[in-house]
Amino acid sequence: MQPKPEWLKIKNQSGVNYAAVNNILNELRLNTVCSEASCPNSQECFSRKTATFLILGKYCTRSCGFCGVSRKTESLPLPDPTEPERIAEAIVKLNLRHAVITSVTRDDLQDGGASHFVKTVTAIKKANHEATVEVLIPDFKGEITSLETVASFKPDVIAHNMETVAELYENVRPQADYRQSLSLLASVKKINPKIYTKSGFMTGLGETEKQIDKLLFDLKTAECDFLTVGQYLPPSKNHFPLFEYTTPEAFDRIKEKALKIGFKYVAAGPLVRSSYRADEAFNSNY
């Protein structure tokens, strides 16, 4: 594995808030994508008293080449009926104004977990009427009824990550479909044009500038509002290999292009992740 450049070296930011967030998450037995997917920003986010909650368990039914979340396809537990209330309690205790909820992909569930997303959004809104909610959803295998279920309860933002360019899907997202993911994002606007949509992708997997330009164009055509772009960092030597490190200047160029073609908000940088400072994207357009 290539040595990390200076711009990817993370400063230790643990402190009082970091410990407090950890204690609350442990006390309420909650999972976060911050921990399960080995996010490089967990220290910063916890120190800012923010976290991205991971629902539907710790195990994913898919085997994406880039992801650090554990995979399991058999004997998976049913969604925990107490989880939505526990997440709502954590959000109140953390005094969060913008909550981000994501999940593992559960292809074993009839609705892909859509109804559990709804229960979680409902519990949050009941516990804190002022909190805005962003859901980062799987593709639900293209089932429009599952998307309609989630959208009907009006989360403020519905996000779905493209992750990479079309040409790399076969190896990076072998159980997903590029056009299907684009269609999901476009369908949100057809169901409810007032809901903001958001997507994200990684660099450094071997994509070309031309392929990135096409991805930006496709996302904008799907009426995607917000965009995040960050550096791919392999969770282990057994994951999809790193092709190269993207410079901060290259991220700036991607951001400039995305804003020029009409995205409402763009976060692009080496350590940017899909939920990184998610409140900023929403608040800048609210």
C-alpha cells in the first residue's frame, strides 16, 4: 500500500465531547457508520457531538470491494424494534439539530429495511420537532415501493451514494447497478420534489477525469442537489486496491466543475465522506 501523503494524516481530536458521544452510543447500544466502516473523521465528528447512525444491524448482505462493513447473508436478525427509540433518545441527549441515518444493505428483508427507516425518522421527529433528518439509503434492489415508503414520511434529505464511475461498478459494486442507482435518485424528485437529494463518490480507484465528468453530468441530470467527493482508503489489503491518491488541488477542480453545472452544495476533499458535516449542506440551502 502506498504511503499516505501529508494531507491525509489525521490529527488527534479526542476530548470531552468525543468521550461523551462514545458513552452515549455505548449506553444505548447503537451502531454508527463512523465505527463500523472505519471512517477517518470519527474523532472530529464525535468531538463536534455528531454521529451517523447505522441501523438494521452490523452485517451487510452485499460484498462491495471498497467497504469495511462486515458481510453476512444467512441467519441475520430481524430489525430491532427498540432501535428507533434508542436513536431518538441519543439525538436528544446529543442535542443534534441534523440527524443522519444510514444502514447496511439488507437484501434479505422484503422491503429492504424501508419500514425501519420510517420508524426511525418518525421516532426522531417525535422526540425533537426541530431536528432535520437525512437518510442515506441502499438501492432497495430498485423497488420503487420501498423508496416511496421512505419518502412518504418526508425526511429532509434522501441520499444514495454512487460510490464510483460506471466503468468500475463490476469490480467495486458487483451487486449494484449504475443506472438503477441514478434512477433511484431521480425518482425521489418525482415522488416529492421538495426533498433534497444527495450522493457521493470516491476517487483513487482508477477512474479517469472523463469518467468523473460523465458521473457529474449523470447525477445532475438525475436532479441531485448535494454532492460529496472523497479519497478512497482501502480498509485492508484484501479490499479493492488503491490506484492513486488524489491531490487537494484535483478535488478543488472537481468541486468547481460540479458547482458550475448546478449542484447546490459540494464538499470535495481527501477526507470528505458522505455524511461529513452533513448539516452544512442542508443549512446552506434551508
